[in-house]
Amino acid sequence: MTIWRSLQTVADLNGNAAGTLIANLGILFTEIGDDFIRGTMPVDARTFQPYALLHGGASVALAETLGSTGAAMCVDAAEYQVVGQEINANHVRAARGGLVTGTARAVHLGGRTQVWSIEILNDAHKLVCISRITMAVIKRGSLG
């Protein structure tokens, strides 16, 4: 059973990324399953910290991109939108190159909040980062 209420395609998501942080970091949406969304990000000059390792902030940007996109697809987009309330990340392994792949899955889908867990793996399928994001669900037009 799918969790999506405002499902978009991978092509639509990637097409909407032009001119955003998502495109600047090279993030690509790659798969949407019944209960997850997945994407990749290169580990290169765009995402390095000064020691030629994946920057923790880049990992958080990938996690937030996947979690917030998943959250947005779980509400009726005509009536609601989602905004981030909190994000955290544990960086458990360095990445020096290749791609990292993030997979976001909902932990809680409530009427006012959503919680998503995002695992980011390296090319060897080893955990690089685990993140959790909490999203607020709000009525469209309620942001000042």
C-alpha cells in the first residue's frame, strides 16, 4: 500500500531542481517506492569539505531534500504544504568519492507533523550518515 497522496514522478522531481541547491550539489532523485524515496549525490568538489571528504552539511542537504520531498508527497498538495521543524544527523563514516545514496522512509505520518528517517550509504553500501527530519504540516497560505 502506498503512502503517497500527491505523487510526482522522478522525472518531475529532477526537472523542478534547476537553479536550486539540489541541482548545484548534483542531487538526483532516482526511485520512488510505495513507502520510500531515494536519491544520489556525488562526492566531489561540490560536496567536499577542505580535507577532500564529504561535507557533513552536504549529507544533511541530501537528507533534507529527500525527507521534505517525501513529506510533501504525503499530503494533499492543493490544501497543505510541509516545512522543516528540525533535522539531525549522525555522520558515521567518511566518503571520499563516488556517489552516496540516500533513502528516506516515513517513521510517523500525522495530521500536523511527519517524521522521516534517512540513511545515506556509500558505493560499498556502508552507512555514511543517518538523519532524522521532523516536518510540520500546515495549511497552504498560512506562512507570513
